[in-house]
Amino acid sequence: MATPTTHKILLDESEMPTRWYNIIPDLPAPPPPPLHPGTLQPVGPEDLAPLFPMDLIEQEVTTERYVDIPEEVQDVYRLWRPSPLFRAHALEKALGTPARIYYKYEGVSPAGSHKPNTAVPQAYYNAKAGVRKLTTETGAGQWGTALAFACAQFGLECEVWQVGASYDQKPYRRIMIETFGGTVHRSPSELTAAGRAIRADRPDHPGSLGIAISEAVEVAAQHDDIRYALGSVLNHVLLHQTVIGEEALLQLAKVGEQADVIVGCTGGGSNFGGLVFPFLREKLAGKMSPEIRAVEPASCPSLTKGTYAYDFGDTAGMTPLMKMHTLGHDFVPDPIHAGGLRYHGMSPLLSHVYELGLMTATAIPQTECFTAAVQFARTEGIVPAPEPTHALAACIREALACKESGEEKVILTALCGHGHLDLAAYDAFLSGRMVDEDADDARFADALSRLPQVPAGA
Ligand SMILES: *Cc1c(COP(=O)(O)O)cnc(C)c1O
């Protein structure tokens, strides 16, 4: 057990993981393949080549358990990795819980979140393949910031379509992207057919992640020297994020602890998958048995209210069909403050793990999340990004349950980003203007009625 004075558990640079972990070969069954929307056949490498470099396509489908992290990527990782694991003594005390709460803090990265863990290798492999520019979408701006930083490291241009509502309300992320050398467009834009079609229908459209993805994909697909980068959802993204869980395993071992409960927030599933997959490897090998729980916003509950079905990753229907928990590709979630969790789908790999019964999920409305975040800030001294407030709310629920039962559980979570550029959300909460989302099942059913038709067994 940790001595009471240990607040942060650090690793040396030499202890940073040198391999990413791929969970697929350890699962009892492989995840269903993505399908070509025209032929309904599994997509091959050639279908993905207009969008991604071959190294990443190989990582998307690899069945190797480990993938070496290139030296050049490790070199950039070392700017902030290994990241600290904190024991939340002050929060535990405030809650009066016998539980021991640990949080892996990814806010120490250049972008202030876990996103650079995948942005850096994605930029590296694209640069290695001779690509000139990367396009992408961003919601609140975390991913755009991370990719702009990573592109600057490897001499790539970076063009970002930012969801309109965020572009208008959150200028600081745009400025940060521009500071790292990226270009930002408000989405939907006039620059793409997908954007123009939506604006023709509704000129003041607030945008969505699905629309911004359509725009970024369209531009990449039309140019030989431009590729697209996705900040979540895909297998290679979750693969890159496993540095979080590998480090956390080592850090908990250093203080002789084993996690009983691991909770994390899920937007597309990357920080969660990155944290839990290495622990799940140990669990599947019978070496530990943590309960693994995803937390999503009540307004965008793809795991708890969505359907497990083939759907598009974007709104315009340009991406391959992926079997995942989805609310429907044209579902537009309420404009909650956790922009990074406003995605209609869930990582197909994580969806598969969920279907296999290896994890649970819960949805929490945003005022409970911000109540937790403020308590966390006042005790632990870090202002969390709006997304991990969901994980913190779930940690606090668990810690209070331990108080009731007297159980001394070890709770682990990822504090996947800080909220320094999201203070408007805190302002809304503190001044009483934040309301809970309307999580009406009828709204979810509407978008789900437009799922693409895929014959069973396709
Ligand atoms: C993007 C983002 C998320 C959501 O993405 P996941 O792939 O689910 O991790 C969560 N938290 C932060 C801080 C983010 O920037």
C-alpha cells in the first residue's frame, strides 16, 4: 500500500514503454471487419490507401500483440512521458472514503490531453511516407491542437475542420492550433461538397463531428499528397494510446497496488481503451480482476442507448461501414460542454469488447460531472477537461459506495486532459446556467431509424 505521503508515482524516462499493445490477438473472438459501403465486402488495404499511409493501415489490421514504437516517436513522447500517476489523497479525505483513488494524468502533454499519444506517431508515419499535409476534424479543439503540434514536429502541414459551434465559442483552441502552425476552418465550410450541401440546407448549421470528418476526408481523398488523420475510434489510435495503461500498470505495481475498478470517459473510446487494454490483458491472463467501466454523457450514450450495428463513421456516409455501438450517423448530440464526447459512434474494437461482456458502461448527465470536477479541482488542484469530469463523477460514485460498504477498493481512472481552455464551461456551471441534457429515447430512435441496411452475415 502507498504510504500516505506519496502523491505522485513517477517513472524514469528509461521506463517508458517501447511497444504498443494490441489486444486483438488476446480476445476470445476477433472484432467484425469494416465493410466497403458499396460492395459490403471487408475493406482491404487498397480501400484505405487514399486516406492513410501503409504503416498505419497495417497497424489497423495487425494481429501481432506488440508493435515497436519508433525511436523518433519515443523521442517526442519523452517531452512529457512517462506521465504521472497521482494518488488522490485530498479527494479521498473530502469524500471520507476508505477507497484509494489513483488518476493517470495526461494533461501534462503539449496539447493538454492524451491526444498527442496518437497524433505524434500518425504524423511520423505520414511524414515517412512522403505525405505533405494532413487534414482532420476537431470538436472542442483538443485533437486539432494535438495534430498541429505533431505535424510541426515532423514538418507536415495541418488543415483542421472545427465543428462550427466550438469554433464560435472556443477561440483559444483555434489560436493554439494556429500557433502550432495549423490552419483552421469553421465546419460546415464552403471548401467541400459535403460542407456546401449542408450549408445550402441550413446556412447557420452548428456543425457536428460527423460533418467535419466528411469534409476532412473529402479533401484528403482528392489529393495524392494529402492524407487524413483520425483522433479516436480506429484500432491504430487505441493501439497508440496503450502507453497510458502500460505506464499505469508499472506505476501501480511500484506502490504494490492492484486496481479493483477502472473507470474512464468514452467519446470515441481512445483514452479509455488506452488505459484499460493493458489491464484487460492481465485480466484475461488471470493475473488480476479489475472491473472495467466506461462512462459516457447522458446526451450521447452510444454504449448504453445505441445499437450494435454497421454504421458510417461520418455524417455524409463516405467512410467504411464499421460495426459499433452507434446512435446513427446523422445523430446530432446536444451541445454539451464535453465536446470530445459528442460522437455518434464508439470505437468498433471497444464496442466488440463491450459485446464480449468484458466491461460495463454507464451514462452520467453533465451537472453531476461538473459537481465532481469542482470538488476535484478544490481538493487535487487540477481543473479537469469537461470529458474526464464524467470519469471523475463515476469515481466519486464508486468511492461513496465504498464509504457505505466499508470496502477499501482501489479505483483507477485517466484524467485525460486539463480544462484550462474550457473555463467557459466552468463559468456556466458555477453561475447556475448549466442544464442537464434532454436524454429522450425518442430522439435516439429517430436517427437509429436511418442506419444503413446491411444484410445479416455480410
Ligand atoms: C478527445 C477527448 C476525449 C474523447 O475521446 P476518446 O477517444 O474517447 O478518448 C476525451 N477527453 C479529452 C480530454 C479529449 O481531448
